[in-house]
Amino acid sequence: MNPILQGWGLWLALAGACFGTYVCRAVGVLLSGRINQDSEIFRWLSAVTFAMVAALIVRLIILPVGLLATVPVWFRVLICVLSLGVMISSPKRRLVAALLIGVLLLMGYGALH
């Protein structure tokens, strides 16, 4: 471990990270009343956010690391398709069900292999 991040240095780093996080949150709360959520910038930010999440999910399915890499690609894709099918059937009430389907199928695969 770096000698700077030992003893009090570690606590100072933690305090600095907390301070930076909470200052940004406070500024966000103060500005939230003046921001138009239907503006072009927020629509763009929403699109970028969804694209990043989709890219991360595709990466986890196609190029996983750790234990997920031991599950065959076809099974990971099948689980994704089944979970999406549950989610699309009724998007407002099926998020937990879709997540449970994916988790239970992966756990079942792990238990059988």
C-alpha cells in the first residue's frame, strides 16, 4: 500500500471524497428547482445514459469476467431474452419479476454445473 494512504492519510482521503460528493449533491439540490427536465440537454443526457447502460449490459453478456465467464454465451443470451420478455409483457410491474427470472436461471445453471 502507498505510504501516503496509511494512518491519517487514509482518513483524510475518505473525508475529501465525502466532502466532494456531498458538495456536488448540495449544488444539485439547489439547482434542481431551476432546471427544465424537458430541455434538449436533459433529453441528450438521458439518451447517453441509456446508451452507456446498454453498452455495459452487452459487455457483461458478450465479454464477462469472473464466474459469469464460465456460463456459455448462448445461455447468457437466452436468460437475457427471457428476462426481456417478462419485462416487455408489462413494464410497469415486471421489473422485479424479470430480475428474479435472470438471477434464478443463473443460480440454477450454477447449481447444475
